[in-house]
Amino acid sequence: MTKKSPQTSLIHSEYSAPAGFGAFTVPIHHASTVLFKDVASMRARNWLDKSAYNYGLHGTPTTFTLEARLAQIEGGEYCRLAPSGLAAITLVDFAFLKSGDDVLVPDNVYGSNRVLSDWLSTNFGITSRYYDPMIGAGIADLIQANTKLIWTEAPGSVSMEIPDIPAICAAAHARGVLVALDNTWSAGLAFRAFDHGVDIVMQALTKYQSGGSDVLMGAVITRDPALAKLVETAFNNLGLGVGMDDVYLVLRSLPTMKLRFEAHDASARIVASWFKNRPEITRMLHPAFSDCPGHEIWKRDFTGAAGLFSVLFDKRYSEEQTDRFVDSLKLFKIGFSWGGSNSLAVPYRMQNMRKDWKDQGILVRFNIGLEDTQDLIADIEQALSRL
């Protein structure tokens, strides 16, 4: 080869790494531009063909590896990553809804999903209607001719009800309606969504998959190739993409996810059991406890309970008092999200969130991290003394 100038040599190198290198980690392939071997290959590209690389936005070997692993964990066949859990919800809505369609959303849905649904109604001509999360087979009475999608969430991420997903799916499929599930709480480990009839699974990988409270990412997973094609079309048209370094962080955390999930679950049950016997608490909203709505469904369909639960304080305690309780916690920090190593506590004004909310006590949601449970209990006890 003709000798190149130093400047050109900085850009075009003749060196390539020798074959045969092996390691446990997945290589991080950063790319905006993806190279084609010839013009014919470039012209033959198909933006919807996930077996080929087209442009960095649509994926590199790093993203394809994570998507394949997530699909396998969930029991699906196809997966697309999104830059956040909310972006994954948006991807589902834009893949399967258009102006004039109707979507049913549980009244206990993740708050940002509710805001998005209201926005679709206001600006895009998509009717969003809310239903009782415990409606089960009764959802059939709400399905209209233009109902195209039913959102579910198991459990509700604040009030923790466990819906009857198989009953909802059976009623929906009898009318040709798709069912999407926010399966973030179980991380695809404690609830096999596709085996229970769900068509599309959404996950916020921000939680247990990353495990470090430092990554924003989501995923949409399905088994059906026709549905996957619609997701792929929406993905490309919305211009969604994720950073390769963030993808690597999730890949790095996946091998320990089940171990961490089970540790969170075990610790949460210990703390919740102690909490339930406190006189300040009237209800334990933890799916593994009998006073949580849908507890029997959880026993039937789930194999675990994660690290998230809520408690209802007795109505004699004011918001000022419960806020003082949360402020008095030392190990528990105040912050949204969950699934990380650090424990969290957040009070909610349920009457502002749910029209049908009848309980008068203040609800506080806890994420139980990986700290020692006796230390967490001691922290709660000292904060309760300040009520």
C-alpha cells in the first residue's frame, strides 16, 4: 500500500486485532455509521431486518446481544430497546394505536403512563379509558368496536393490586384486542407473561436489570413476528436509540439479576412482616400478604414478590406526621424508581391519583434494598417514634 501521510494514518489503520481473543464480557460496539462491504449490500439493506446492521441508531452487536438475552429471560422471541421505561411504553402505544382507536388503561397504572394516555386522548384522537385493575373477566363489558389495546400492570406500582391477567387476556382475545403488560415489577422472573396470554411485554430496565440506580432504559418484547414488525416500524420512525455504554452496564448486571431479585424479595418479606404488626399500620400492600388485593391471584400465577411494597398508615396520622416519619428515616432515602441496592421511601397522595381510592390513611411506598434487614427495621422504628 502507498505510504500515507501521518494525518491519514491517524484515521485509516492497517492493524486489525487477531482472532481468538475470548472474555466473559460483551464487547461495546459504538457506532453511528455502519459500514457495508459493497454498494450492492448497501442498496439491499432492509431497515426492518434485525439480522443485518444498517445504522448505529438501529443497533450494533452490543444492543442485539442484550435484546436477545432479555427476550430469552421473558420467554419471548423479539425485543427492542428504548431509552427509558416511558419510551418503551410510548413505543407500544405508537406501534399499535392510531387516531380513532381506543385503549383501556388500569386506574392504578404507572403515573407517566397515565399522563401519556391523557396526552394521546387530547392531541392524537386516541380515546384512553381507565378501568378497575381488579375487574378481571369483567373487562369484556368495556371493550368497544374501536378498542385495540388493553394495558395491564402487575402489580400496580404504588397501590400493589395484582390483576387477573389470564382472565383479562381471554376476554381481550375473544374480541381481537391486544394485551400489553408492564412486567417491570417481576423483571420477567416471577411472572411468565406470555404463558399467561399477554401479547406484548414492556420492561423498565432501569430497575432490576441494571440494579445500580444509574441507567435509564426500557424494552418491548413479544413472541409474535407480526407484532414485532409493527414495533420495529414504530421504533425506526420514532428514532429511538440507546447508548452502548448503558447497554453494557445492563449486560454486566444481568448475570446477578436473579440472585439480587431473590435477595430483595426475601428482605422485603422480613421488613414487611415486622411492619405489619405495628399499630401505626392498618394495611400491608404487599402481594405476598393476605390483605393485599389480588393476593390469591399472586399465589396462583407468581413465583416471587420482588422488593417493593406499600403500607397504609392509620387515618389518625396526618400527612404532616407521615411526612415527618419519612424525613426521619436515615437509611431509606427519598426518591422515585426502585430495584437498586439502596432502600427508598416515598409518600403518595392517593386521593389525587385515584378517583376511586377510599382508604383515608397516608400511603408510603418502600423499596427494600440490599442493606441488612435488622438495620432497616431499626431505622423504621426510630422514624416511627417521631410520629
